[in-house]
Amino acid sequence: MSPAPSDDVAGRPERVETMTRDIADVPAVEVITTLSVHLMSAAAVKLGLAEDGEAHKDLDEARKLITALAGLVTAAAPEVGSYHAGPLRDGLKTLQLAFREASTHPDQVGKGPGEKLTGPVHA
């Protein structure tokens, strides 16, 4: 007996085709920017900067998100140009500084999350 059809994409080729066509229409810079904003938002929450900040604060998770963001921004900057990369770099630097401020034992300058990719971050 075969499994019952599900509501997901499997078994619905027209849905997959529509999704593929939709993503094909999105410029790469928009995908990169959107992903960066999601990483920034998640990192801000993990830094305790959200409404119920302390309840969600997790500096280990924030470090991972900021490092991933640093990798994406550093790698994508030459491809997306300074017009798009500038604000992403600014947001990243703000998060890196917020991480240092949120830490009870701050990393040395140059040793914080993503700094091996971005270089040392100073206030």
C-alpha cells in the first residue's frame, strides 16, 4: 500500500514549477540581502536585543550567526557592490560591537565573532 499524499511539494509538480519560476525571478542581490537580514535579526534576538531579550539571549548562538553573516557579507561584497554591501557591513559591525558589549568576558579586538573575516572591529 502506498503512503497517502501529503500537503507538501512532493507529488505536486505544478507547485514545484511555480516555486522554481518564482525564485528564478528574484535577483541574486535580493536573495543575499534577504538572507543577511534574517541572519542579522536572528543574531539580534540571540544577543538579547529583542522585546523579551533576556529570555532569548544565547551568546554561543549569536556568535555562530554573526560569524555566518560575516562570511556571507565578506564573500558577497565584491559581487553585490558597495551600494548593497555598505549597509550590510554596517549592520554586521553593529552586531559585532553589541556582542562584545553583551559578553561578560569580551573577546580581544580581532578575536570576536566574524572578525577573522572582517578584520578587527573598533567602536
